[in-house]
Amino acid sequence: MSRHGGLLRVSGIYGVLAPVLAFTFILVAVGSYPQFSWTANALSDLGVVAGVTAGVFNSGLIICGVLCLTFAVGLYLLIKSVVGRVGVFVFALACVSLVAIGTFPESVSPTHYMVSVAFFVLLPISLLVITAGFALERQAKMAVFTLAVAVVAALPWVLYFTVQYVSGVAIPEAVSGLAGGVWTVVLGYKMLRAASQPKTA
């Protein structure tokens, strides 16, 4: 296998694993803290609970962010257009922000707030730019799928700030993060398929 194919394979595996690990860690953290409320709390509230809860939650975000950065390398190889690669760069910044959320919990103010906002803003923006990249490459199905994910990632926040359907932000955070996770799994699988194809001369 070529180096290109090897990078795609590793990146694809990480793209599939990252959201699975992240949400496993988050759910374990939620389970370890019975006082947590999906409607009244933020997910980041788990990051300052003494004991196992904070350790599990914060380490899960850091691991996911690092894996997604590697996934972004494969994404850069997979997407050929300049516009799409700009989107990949924005996605990588979102990944760095995710690592920072776990590194700087709520007790580190205002850094935590800034990196949290950065992640949830950069994620849908990166997907919108990547949508344009796929469209330029005439990958219509991937463009439509990525656009749909971008909308799902952004919509819970639009609704939260317009109708405030919950008092806390855990639900919009989870929905937005889950949307991004589904996207990385699908793109990770696409990378694995691309890595398994023989390179033509």
C-alpha cells in the first residue's frame, strides 16, 4: 500500500472511532453523575465534577479531538478542490477547539467559553465550505449529505437562541456533536474504501 493509501486508511479508521469514543466517554460521565440534567445543564458541567466524571469527560474530548485532527489529514487528501481544502482547514481548527474544551474546563474562564463557542461555530462553517468543495468536484451526493449535516449541526443552536426550548445547552451540544460524528463516520468509511482501491497509473 502506498503512503497515500496508508494515511487514508489510518485517517478513515480514526474518523469512525473518534465519535464512538467521544460519546462513550460522555455517556459514562453522565452515568457517573446522577445530578446531571439534559435540559438544565451544559455537557461541559461534567468537566468540573470532582472525581471520575471530570477525568472521563475531559479525556474523551481530548482523545476525540486528536483523532479528528488525524482524520482531517485524510480529508485533505480525499478532497482535491482548493475550496474544499479550505473547509478542511476550518474543520481542523474545530478539532483543535475540541481538544481545548477538554484541556480548559469550565473552571478556566473565559478560555473555556471561547473555545466552546469556537468549536460549535467552526464545525457547521467547515461543513458548509466542504459542501461547496464537493459541489465543485461534482460529488453531488456528498455535497447534499454534508449540507444536511451542517444544517442539523447549526439548527439546534438557532432554535435555542430564538425559542430557547431548554434552559441548558446539553441538548444542542449533543445534537450538534452527534451530527458531526455521523459525518466523520461516513467520510471515514469513504476514506477506507478509497484506500483499498488500487492506484492507477
